[in-house]
Amino acid sequence: AQPLSLDRFGEPLHRFDAFTLSGCNLRPTSRGTVRVSHRSVSAQPEIAPNYLSTPEDRHVAADILRATRRLVEQPALGRYHPEEYLPGAQVGDGEEELVQAAGEIGTTIFHPVGTARMGRRDDPGAVVDGRLRVFGLGGLRVIDASVMPHIVSGNTSTPTIMIAQKGAEMMLEDARNGVPVRQILAR
């Protein structure tokens, strides 16, 4: 819950008393893509988040909106006479209505993971090994949230710090042991 209201991130706050209840699907099954759109390295990539593209995610989105409505109907909030602004009282409780509304008002929570996921060499979706080394490129590691094979059920900040700490320890260990770049490349 937040003591504010706005239509979209980056837009001005509403000028009326309000609060916002936000729900989040902690285990989304929809998968998006990021593709190179041009030969120029300065060109923006094509990003297709594909939110709500699976039946599971659509059902969770509808349930989140139902749950927030139930919370607002609790007696403890009654004295404030809350009115639903988004998606709006005109949106019914039907699954498809709620999914459409969720698609219109939903947004990212800015915690993408798994774009360079860790895995075995024979995993076609894996980019790095268990020591965070990029397959086929000697001397290059990825040490951030992108190596998580799956998103955690919470904020990604602490796990990302842990990955960074472990990655730094592995790099220092390899340097102390004199592991040559050629040997890393061969793995």
C-alpha cells in the first residue's frame, strides 16, 4: 500500500486524498523477448514483455484485483469511504474483464532476471556456467541478476548483492590460483 495515487509511473500525483494497493505476481509464467533491432550498437533493442500471455498469469492478475477490492471493503477502511479509481467500479468481477483491466493498468516492477541465466553447457537457454563464466568467451563473466534462472519470490536486490559478492570471490579465487584465461575458455 502506498499513500498516493497516479495513473502511470512518471505522471503527476492525483490531487485528491488516495492510497494505492499494488499486487504482484511473484511467479509469472509469461516470457518476453529482447531482440537486437539494428546493426548499430547504439540502436534501441526491440522489447516485447508479453505480460499476461499465459492462462496462469491471466488468472493471477484477475485474483489480485479481486483481492485488492476485498481489502478495500474491510470495516477498518469504512470510515474513509474509499472509492475505486482504477480499474474503476464500472469494471465487473468477471475473469476476462479483470484481465483486460490488469493489462491496461499493469506495469513492470523493474526487476527483470534470467536474461543470461546460469546453467549447464547443454542447456540451450543458459549463458553462464556455475562460476558465472560466459560459455565460449574466455575471461568474461556476468555477475548480476540476469544469471538467476528464475526470479525469487521477493525483491531482487539482496540476491543480486549476494551474486555480486560470490562472483567477486570466484574471480579472486581464480586469480590466486593462476587459472589462465585459455583454461576458462575451454570449459
